[in-house]
Amino acid sequence: MAEITHLKDGTLDFLPHNLNRQPVVMGGLTADEMWGTIGVCGGAGLILGIPVSFLFGNPALFVACALVGGALGLTVASRILRKMKRGRPDTWFYRRLQLYNAQHLSFFGDPGLVIRKGAWTCRRTRK
């Protein structure tokens, strides 16, 4: 049996990295990302399905369009998001959305988010 090593403060030097991650539920998406994708794509299918239901005279057709939009959006978005997230930290997607909101949607943006363009330098000042 392997011996457990402790650091100077009494904590373990090994802590599994995957303990605090959200589990991947479907197609490389976490539960929050999956439900968000289904909601957005299903809503788009619902909006696009309303004119289609009036066109064909079937009032229940917009619900079917919402279901098809959600399912189709989930399959397509899971592939796209999986490629975008590959090799990046777990919170990359959420920070990217936060940055987009702060830059383009100022009324949803976080005023505490620091946005600065330019080079960062660390210099010592001489007295």
C-alpha cells in the first residue's frame, strides 16, 4: 500500500484535480452548458416555428419545431463547443461570455470586470 505524504501544514500533497469539475453530461458539455444550449436553440426553433404553424394551419407545429430546434442545436453546438473548449481551463467558456457581455452588451456587463488593451509590464520604481 502506498504511503500517504503530508505537507508541513498537515494537508495532503495530492488532491485529485477532477473533484471540483462539473461532470460532462452529453457531447462534451456540462449540465449548465447543455441546458443553456437546449434553451437557446429550442427558443429559436419556437420563434421560427410560429410562422411555419400559420403557414400550414397546424397550431401544434411550433412546439414540434421547438423540439427539433433544441435537439438539432444540441448536436451541432456540442461539437462546436467541444472544439472551442479543448485544452482550455474549465471556466474558459464562462469567462469568455462574461468578457463578451462586458464589451458588447454594456447593460449586462459586470462593472467589476477589468478590461484593458495593451501590454502589461511589471517595473520597479527607483527612489
